[in-house]
Amino acid sequence: MSRKSSDNEYNLRSLSNLMGERRKKVADDGERSLIKAPSSSSISSQGAAAASTGDLERAARKQFQQDVTPGFVYVLAGFSALGGFLFGYDTGVVSGAMLLLKREMNLSALWQELLVSSTIGAAALSALAGGVLNGLFGRRVCILLASFIFSAGGIVLSLSPTKEILLVGRVVVGCGLGIASMTVPVYIAEVAPSHLRGQLVTINTLFITGGQFIASVIDGAFSYLPKDGWRYMLGLSVVPSVLQFLGFLFLPESPRWLIQKGKTQKARRVLSQIRGNQNIDEEYDSIKNSIDEEKDTGGGGLVIWRMLSYPPARRALLVGCGLQMFQQLAGINTVMYYSATILQMSGVKDDKLAIWLAAVTALTNFIFTLLGVWLVEKVGRRKLTLWSMAGTSLSLMVLATGFLLSAQHSPRITLHPEVPEAPNSTCSTYGFCDGCMLDPGCGFCYQENSSSVFASSCIAVNKTSTEEAAWGRCSNATAMKEGTFWAYNYCPTDYSWMALLGLILYLMFFAPGMGPMPWTVNSEIYPLWARSTGNACSAGVNWMFNVLVSLTFLHVAQHLTYYGAFFLYSGLAAVGFFFIYGCLPETKGRRLEEIESLFENQLCTCGASDSDEGRHIEYIRVKGSNYHLSDNDASDVE
């Protein structure tokens, strides 16, 4: 224990120095830090009076902590999370819009994948550029830029006369999404108090899932329009982006970025604004010391190179990018982008019914992300992510099994009519509906009664519209007799319920953990000097693997079958579970400036290093009051 004579501050370096002695008074200007390492035997040895005093102190500290969280922090988080809403809205709306677009614009499978993946590719590139922009101009300016770009893209989409202009609009929207996706979690993490940081960053993911649900409802509502319903679906994204832009005209910059740029007085004003009546000196000093330390070590050159050459930052980057990679390899955006199509593949005939069932899956995603917001500060990031990934792998197996059973009980093709104009067509060679469905040039024409499928045939699809056959009894609505159906991209099956069950189970497990935690963890684990670049790299990895999975899904399904594709995603999710188990440490309750120490060990020991949760350091600062520190306070620090 040492005393600074200049300002009578106590610096309590170790709890062991406190055991067996009690200090009755601390100087008015006392400042203390303690190492939290509670001992059950020492705590139990305290008398009833000391326990009562400790209880009062704990209650006072908790009440103080609650009182000093102003509503302005929630306003900041809410306007920031509108970026997540836009991300989710775009992900969800394209699922239903694609069903209408492929019919109205006669889109091939390649054009469908291109319209989906162009947005993701643009987002990947702009997310990487966002790291540089964040460092130069700050978080606030980047969010303003992202919302402006997204608004412009939404207008282009709603007015697109051709599929080429539609593609341009999708690229513009992707640029806005990429910048927002890496900036918003960083901004929220930097303005949030440590005890609320996990919940507030997770709210961004809650808004993503909320956007997906709203998009699904809008898809369902506008699917009843005879024409151009997709224009309203895609164009309505302008509303939240304009709202975010207007809101951020009046919201402050991140105090950490301001301190980094030397704008200390402005940073103190912002800290006072977002911390209420709490003393900001310790947080300000901690941020400033962290920045000064980094400058003193002579850090220079490209930030990404410095991250790769500095072991703790390099390990944090590998963990952050790994989490984002496995989030996508687990197939989440395949499920969200193609949810309506997946339901059709499982045997749901009607476009409108498929869109509304997709809305059910989006609602499930939203509800269970809300559960994640509640759990993140209770069970911690690590446990929540592990359980989520394990359940995701198992639910993907259920989804794959549903498609496998559908394939094994695929209706037999009983009619092989002669092809009038294309004698070399492969459609007439298939013996079962499953093979016919996997061929993008063929569709299944059949009759159905209450118990079975009969009079079935595999016919070439009309090149101008996948909604009808090129010839024969399924070539137009008037030619189809009552009880005759045309199925493109799906087969009639009794196992469509299992695909829906698999989708819902998947979202129940994925949404609380693997949905928000990669973004939450990445917003926390990098030192300040590397935070923008680290989040840009991890967001870029997320978008790149998003491109990879979404661009290849329909082709993978054609070559591996649908059940093979989902078994593949299940296996990749299992690999992700072991990565998380070995490499992800717990960051709950730690200040951003403390988290760097979690990555000082070798990468594969990071995950196990926090098993003793009582060994981390906590700081308490008390200014201008006589505060009695009891021996059992070490176990009470929140």
C-alpha cells in the first residue's frame, strides 16, 4: 500500500494487504483501485456488523450506478442502431422481392444471385474502406455518410426501369450498409458505460432482426399488388435512413475518437453529457493514458501492419475475424435471403404463403435476439456464443433431414410425353421429381388428389416465365385443369413442416448468440488505436463470406442437393463451436481499456484463461467523500 502525499490518494495494489486490517477513514480526495480476487474463507470470517456495512455499501454503489446512466445514452444507441435496422431490412426485403422480381423481370438464377450478392460485395469493400474513414473523420461523420448513401440507393431501387439499373441501386445500397455495419457497433461501444455495453451493442443486432421482420411484413403486404410491388418493398428503406441522417445531425462524436485527435475539451463535454452526474475523471484519464501509452511506444506506419506485428492485437483480430467468418458459414444470411425460396423448395406452393411464412421466421429471429439482449450481461458473451453455435449446428441437421426425407419420398414421374420442339431436352430423362427440381431448366407438372400425386411429368420451363411450362397442359393457366399444378424449384411433399421447424429452431438458437455476439465482441476486443481497423477487417470478412455463401447457395444446392448443402453448413457450424471454445475469452464487465490483457496468452488458451472470473482487475474511484472500504468489498465490486 502506498500514499501519494500530494493529494492524499490511496492506491491499494492487492487485496491481501487489506486482510486482517480495516481502515476507518479515507481522505476526502481519495482515489483507490483494488485487485478483485475474492477469498471465500476471508469473507466468511467477517462479523455481522461488517457484512451489514458491506451490504449497505454495495446497495449504495448499485443505486449510484443506476442513477448515473442518463437516457441520452439510449437515444444515442437507438439512432445508431437504425443502421442495423437498415442492414436487416435489406436482408429481409430481398427475400420476398426476389419472388416477384424473377417473375416480372424474368430473372435467371444467375441474375437472382447477382442482385443479392452485389450488395454484399459492395458492403465488403466499403466496410474495409470504413476503417480508414473512421480514423480520419470519426464515427459520427461515417454514420451520416452511410445513411445518405443508403437513401440514394433506395431511391434508385424504387425507380429502376431495368434489371441493370436495379443492379446499380443494389451496389449503392451495399456501400452504405458496409460503412454502417462496422461503424455502428464501435460507436455504441465507445459511448456506452461498461455495465451496459453488451446490452447496448446487442440492441444493434436486435434492430437488424427487427428490420428483417418489418421487411417480411412489408413483403407480404405488397405481394398482393398485381405489378411493381417490389418497388415499394425496396424503396421504403429510404424512411429509416433519412431519420438516422437527421438524428445524427444533432448527436455528438465518440469521446474516445475526440481524445485520440487531441480535442480533449470537447471530449470531456461529451463524456459529461453521456455519463450524467458520474465523475468522468477516471474514464477520461484511462482513455488518455491508453492513447499516450500507444504514442510513447512509437507506434507508426500502417495500423493493420502494427496489429499483425503486436501479438495481443493480432490474436484479437484472428478471434474477431473468425467469429464473423463462422457466423456466415453457419448459413444465417442464406436462411434470411432465401427463406421464402427455401420454404417453396420444401413444398409450399403459393408465393404469398411462402412470404408470410418467411415473416414468421423473421419474427422468431427478432424475439430470440431480444432474449440475447437480456442474457448477454447475465451469462456472458462466451457461454452465450457456445450454446448458440451448438444449437445452430443441431438445428441445421434438422433442416437438412427435412429436405432429405422430402428427397427420399420424392414423387415418381409417371408420364414422359414427347418433346415437340426440343428433342434433346434433359427434362424427359428424370424418373423422380427431386432430380427434375434440381435442373433449373425443368419444372414438375402433376395432378393431385387428397392422398397422392399422379399423372406427373418433367417439362421444360418457359424461358420467358418460370411460372409456367414451355408447352403442354401446364403451359398456361387456362390449359391447366382443376387439380393440375405446376411446380418450379420445389416438389410436393408431406415434409414441408419439418423444413419450417428446422428454420424456426435454427433462429431460436442462432439469434441470441451467434447473431449479435460477433459484432458485440468485435466492438470490445481491440485497443483504441486499432479499433477502427480491427472492426473494418472483421466486418469485411463477414461481408466477404456473406458473398461466398449467398452467391454459391443455389449452385451448391444443385450439385450437393438441398439436404447436402445444409449438412455442409451444419458441419461448418460444428467446427466454429470448437474455435469459439478454444479462443474466445469472456469480456463481460471489463472496461474497454482492460480487455487487451485477455489476449496476452497464446491464442488457443484465450478461451480458457477466464475460467477464474474472480481474478480480473476492477477499479473504484471515489472523489470528495469519506468512504470506508470493508474487507469484503473485493467480492462486491460490480
